[in-house]
Amino acid sequence: MLHQQLLLTLQHGHFCNAACPWLYSFLSTRFPRKHIFQRSSSSRTVQARREKLLLLLTSTLDFLLNKKNYACNIAINDVAKLFAEFLYGKDAVAQYIVKYKSKATSSKNHSQHRSVGVLHGDEELAGSILNNKPGQQSGFIICGVCNGPVACRVKGDSHVSLLNASRRRRSSAYAITLQCGHQFHDECIVPVLNETLRCPTCYHLEIQ
């Protein structure tokens, strides 16, 4: 049940400056019992327990939104993720994480790749990174995470090769092809797969 998962996730006894001890105590004493909706329960009893459950959810949400508790990584990462999965489902949360990480990585790597292209005087590489969009037909295969070039398509041939040695040194990235067929820089896709197990482009479950 949710309260048991939250209690385990809170790792009772860990040291932090947040109100985790209060939340642990609250969850231990306020969560409705397992037989909340049994037929033998009167409508008044069910209503009372439903109100306690609502109090639990709103109080936990208030705890997560309190900026004072942002100092604890367990609270803002593990507890928040578990609570969101209870409200929205694991798939919805996984897709949100993929999109969030993709945007963050894209912003960081876009700046890095742009600097690399300019420093080496490679206007073609820098221009491709700046102008190409995911899915756009060009001489490059675009990483769906950072929007940078992953590989070049050999003209007149259907196979895809890694960037040539010169460009590979400049991008410092290698290509990984997922089961769904999408390609990414290994340095971009590995953190996303570790977190969500899904392709950030099509959300295909890559690791089961």
C-alpha cells in the first residue's frame, strides 16, 4: 500500500534538515486501515476514513511543496516520485521524467556542441547543430536528447555510419541504437535509460 511504500522510502532515521521525522510519524499513525471499504463498514465509518485518507494526501502534498523540505534529497526525489506515481501512474511519471531530462540535457549539450564546432572552425558542424531539428532530413542523424548530430548518412547507401574520425573527435560522442531503432549519443541516452528504461522519443520500454 502507499503508506507502507512511503514509510520505506523515507528511510526512517536518516539525517537531514527537513521535516521527514514528522512525515514518518504522520504516515505511521494517520493512514486508514486496510479494511476501509469492506462491506461490513457503515457509510459513516467509510466517510470518516475517506476524510482521513484525504487529510493524508493533502498533508503529504503540503510537505512536498514546502521549500524548507527541499534540503532533503530523499523527500524531493524518492518521496515525491512515489507520491506522483500514486496520483498519475508510473507511465505518466516516466514520460515526464524523460521529457524533463531531455530538455535539460538538450540545453546543456547544445551549448557544449556549439562551442566545440566554433573552437575547431567547423562551421558546417556548428550550423547543423543550430539549425537542424529532430526528425529533419539532413546529412546528420540527430540525437533525440540533445538535438546534436549523432552520425552521417552515407550518400547513395542505406546504412548509417558513425561520424568520421574528424567529427567524432569534435563531438566526443558515439552512437547507440535502441531496440526501437532510434539513435542517441551514449553519453545522452545512458542517464535517461537508467532513470526511465524507455526511449525518450517513442517511450518504448527498452529494458524489462
